[in-house]
Amino acid sequence: SVFNVFFVYVLQLSSQGPTHDEIDFEFLGNLSGDPYILHTNVFTQGKGNREQQFYLWFDPTRNFHTYSIIWKPQHIIFLVDNIPIRVFKNAESIGVPFPKSQPMRIYSSLWNADDWATRGGLVKTDWAKAPFTAYYRNFNANACVWSGTSSSCAKTNSVSAGAWETNELDAPGRRRLRWVQKYFMIYNYCTDLKRFPQGVPPECKRPRF
């Protein structure tokens, strides 16, 4: 739950160091009555610039919802209430780094974004509404522990294989992804030719699935 001021609530997977990898969910606060924006990004080897933004099809402050990141060697899938909204595929074969070689930790924070998420700082935080809070419920993290020679997932069934933990999206998942990206995506770096006048990043030229 984020109040109607320009704050950003961040949930991310991130590694340490200058060449860090990072997978972000960021919830942008709003002016009262404006839609909330869900901002996603993927950093590889310290470089991001892979933003996609969405309006949600509900008010995220009214109830709890499930926000998930499935991070596998083949892809990263972002989901909201088990609906895929974004897929970032492993494109190492065409020279695009993919976050798979560094240990990642889960972070969350709530921070003032006056100079970043407010149309160039035009809107200021209303500090009269402090303190600002965010809540979790039923937090769950399933992970494979790498020992240096093998993965714990290869030895046990500790990570349950859900519908979205397969190597590819199934047909219903692809339909839901198309629905979200058609009706709720408001920014996609892959279509921002002003930002990339010499051509969009190479992963943008590959199929979404």
C-alpha cells in the first residue's frame, strides 16, 4: 500500500558490486485519482535501461495482490496475480548479458522519488501524509542453492513446479501476456526510437516468448 504521493516502493533481486545484476518491481506513487504505475527493469552487468511500465487493472492500495518474479536460466518472468506481464528471455547467444552467474538477494525499500518519478521533479512529496508504509502478506521465496558444483534443485523437489516455472509460457500464459501488453503497457524501451536512434537493443528484435 503506497499513499497518494510520489514515493516509490521497490521489490528487487540484486547482486553486489559494480557489475551487479538486478531485477526490479517498482510501484510509483501518484497524484490522487491518477493510475498507479508498475515499473519494471532488468540490469545485467551493471547496465539497465530495459524499462517497461504498466498501469494495473486494479487499485493496488485497496487490497493485497501477488507480485512474482520467476528467474531461471532461460528467462525472467514478471507476474501480477499469476498473470505474466513481461518476459525477458536469455539472449546470450546474440551477445546480451543475462543475470545468471552472481548470487542475488531480495531487497525492498520505500523511498522519495521527487527527482525521478515526478515529471522531472514537478510534483513534490506531501510530507504531511507521513509516515509512509508498505505491507507484505504471505511472502514466499523458493530458490535453488548453488554449491559450486551442483544445484540443490537437482537433488530434491523442494521447489514446486508451478505453471509458470516451466521453460516456456503455455498458450493461456501467452494470451494473458498479450492482453496485458496491449491494454496496460504504457512504456516499452523496445519501441522508444528517440532513446535509441541507432536502433533498439538486440533483444528487442527477438520474439517475446
